[in-house]
Amino acid sequence: MMPAIKRAALLAATAALLSSGCALTHPPSAAREDARLTPMTAATSDLRKLPPPRGKVAVAVYGIRDQTGQYKPAPDSSFSTAVTQGASSMLIKALQESGWFIPVERENLQNLLTERKIVRALEMPQPAGTPAVQIPPLLAASVLIEGGITAFESNVRTGGAGARFLGIGVSTQYRVDQVTVSLRTIDIRGGQILQSVSTTKTVYAYEVHPSVFKFVNVKDLLELEGGMTRNEPTQLCVNEAIEAGVAHLIVQGVRDGNWALQDPARWSDPVVQRYATDRDTAYRAAGGTP
């Protein structure tokens, strides 16, 4: 027979778990969060820390497509894609964050042209003495950025571990997915591809599952279970891969002479050198020459 004190402690733990389980059926107020700005990633911080350019480059983005063809696995809907379809908006935001580019509207260009037509239609007829409405010409881009989400690999790595002793144990599981984004800059005058980069970001998920399965006496069985799962948001991973791609395009463009730093001595800036070193390391790992 189990000592009375130990038995009472186990019964108290059971009661506490049951009461907390009942409470979880009604989410606490802390579970609700107000809308806020999307969290910054490490790549966002790098973009903001880049040295300023000699002059900003007007750039057009027509669309960054999902080229993976991947859908969420069952039991999710077979019509739900595995990655976000809003990569173009993420890229435009990253270009603005960098301070190196002036993005011009091209994805929904027809809407812009329609509004300009409406303004011109309002010009005629005008009452006598009314100043004419001046519409500046559209800004032409000098560089085009193309690309897409080229790969989404599920279960690149999976694993877990667990242990149990005298009915008390804990187990963990993890899964690693991987998303790849490819971007390239194109000179609109001759169609020459200036730079091309491919960035990869892992998507990490893990689960912790503690449990207790123990007889408190000959007839009474105590069973406790808990668990916690955390999944890294896929859209944030895609966003970070795009931002890292923009940073690499900027550094490669400076190295190749397509654009320039306001102060050439800032090439030794730690952020710039980190991305330049990453490129060189990748070439060496592949057996090539930087």
C-alpha cells in the first residue's frame, strides 16, 4: 500500500490537472492578442543596417510566384497551398526596408492606369480660370526583379527521444521542413541578368509530451498527460528568405559594379562583409572559385 501522504499528493496533483483541463476549455483572456506589426527577422535588421547607396535604383516587380506546386498534407485541405502566395508583397516591403531601391507599381498596373485616366477625364471640361491638373509621368524602372518560391521540402529531418521510469516519462519529437527562394535582377535595357541568388530557410516544429501512468494502489490508476507543440510560421520563413535574398543581391551588385555605396570605404562594414563572406563560403563549399 502507498503511504497516505504520498497518495494524497498524487490525488492533489490529479485534481489540479483536471481543474486546469476544465479551464483550458475556455481560453483565458491572455490567449487573445491584438493585431500588431509582423515581427522583424534577423534579415530585416540586416537590411536596415546596410550602408546607404550612392543613388537609389528604380525597380519593378511583376510577380514572385509559388513554383513549388506543393499543397498541405492531409488532413488539411487539398486546396490549401503549403507556402504563401503573397511573396510579391514581401519582396516589395524588403526592397523598401533596404533603402536601396524605389519599387514602382507593376503587379496591379491596370488599376493605376485606370485612376490616371479618371483624373484626366476630370480635366475636361474645366471652369474658366481653374488651374489644370498636372499628372507627372510614370516612373520607369531601370531594373526588373524576377524569381519565385522554387522549393518546399517536407520532413527534411525528423526525430525524437523519450524516457519512462516507473510510469513517469516524457517524449519529444521534432520536424524540419525547408523552403527555397530564388531571385534575379535584370537590366531592362538589354535583358541581361545582373545577379542571381537562391536562399534557403528551415521551418522548425517540435512537440513535448510529458505523461504519468501509475497505480496509486492495487485498484486505483493515476494517469496524467500534457503536451506543447510549436510550429515556426511558414510565411515568416519565406519572408526571411526573401529579405536575405535582397541583401545578397545588393552586396553582389556592389561587388559587380552595378550599383555603388555612398561611401566606398563602407564595403568593410560588418553586415556587408557577412553577406559577401557567405557567398564566398558557398562557392568554396561547392568546389568553385569566389
